[in-house]
Amino acid sequence: KNCQFSQDSEGFGAFHKCLLPDCHIVMEATGGYHYALCTYLLDKGLKVSVVNPHQARSYAKSQGFKAKTDKIDAKMLTSFGDNQIRAGKLKLWEMPNNEAVKVEHLLKLSELLKDRIKQDKQRLACWQLNPACSQEVIEFQQKVIDDQIEQLKKVEAEIGKFVQTQKEDKKLLESIPGIGKQTVKYLLLLLISGKKFNSAKELSAYIGTDPNVGTSGTTVKQSGH
């Protein structure tokens, strides 16, 4: 049976009433929206697992789930979770500590601001080449960029404070060839979060250093990194 529930305590309670006492709930990571529900279910003594959306989508394609709707996703996650449980690969979700959550959000905010600044600079450059664009609009856009740069400096300063508390681990990580500054920050985050991985490949995939090469004949569609 497919049901919809609101993303609040009332909806969580209604969802909980539909569950069997010994069930295992599987959901995708949703950019932070899953935390509240996971915490609620964990407090109720239920088993909860949060899976990587990319991993779940790859499974969906392999099983012929071509369309993507809430109803299909629910069916797919049920199948995926059952498959992972039988294989002994489904990990139970644990509530991360407050410091780890803060650093994770700061890192994501930093990346978001960098992307926005880059896009806004490109937009500004385009407008500056347009004779019809007023100087007032160009100044407004420059002010938007300047404000974002100031916010980015503050966010990076907070991240820097965290990095300074992990000096020894930072030094060791930076000595590894091919590991950049941003990757070091995410690895330090993993160290304080207590997140565990079954293999080096699983870790590298999580932080984005897992080579993923696509070829067809003599053509390379996607290079490793």
C-alpha cells in the first residue's frame, strides 16, 4: 500500500502507526531532510538505513525501473533494501554528532557559494558586454557578488577553525599524493563523524575520488579522476 505523509511530527506519527514492530526502514539521503524522520524512528527503537541516491538509482536501472515517481521509488527502495539485507551490506543509520553536522553543512555551504559566485560572475561579464544593460543593473550584480564573497570568507573561516583542531590528521592526509585541500576537509569530517566503510573503494566513492571510466570501442566517454 502506498501512502503519503507530511514532513512533521504529525506525519511521522501517522507513518509510525503503519509500520510493523520488527520492520527495517530504508530511505535515500535527501540533503538533510531525512535527519528528522531518521531520528524519530530511531527513538522509537526501529531499524533505519539511509542509502546513497546514486547507488539506489543504479540498482533501479539494473532492475528495469526506468520511470521515477514516488510510488516507483518506494517499490524500488523496498527491493533494494531487501537485496542489501540478504547480502549483509545494509548498514544501520546512526545519529551523527553535532560538530560533524555543523562542519558538513559548512562544507556544503562553501561549495554552494562558490558555484553561485562563479555563475554570477559569468552573468556579470555577459551583461557588461551588452550595450543595452544599464550601469545600475551591473552595479547591483557586482554588489550581489561582493556580498557572497564576504559570506564565503566567513564560512571558510569557520571551516578553518575546525581544520586547525585536527592538525596532526590534516598533516598526514596532505602527505598523500593526489589528495587536494577540499578532499582533506571531507576526510577530516569523516574522522570526527565516526562513519565506517567496508572497503577503500567504498570510501573513495563517498568522497568522490573513485575512478569511473566509461568506454565504447576506442572512445572514452568519461575519464577517471
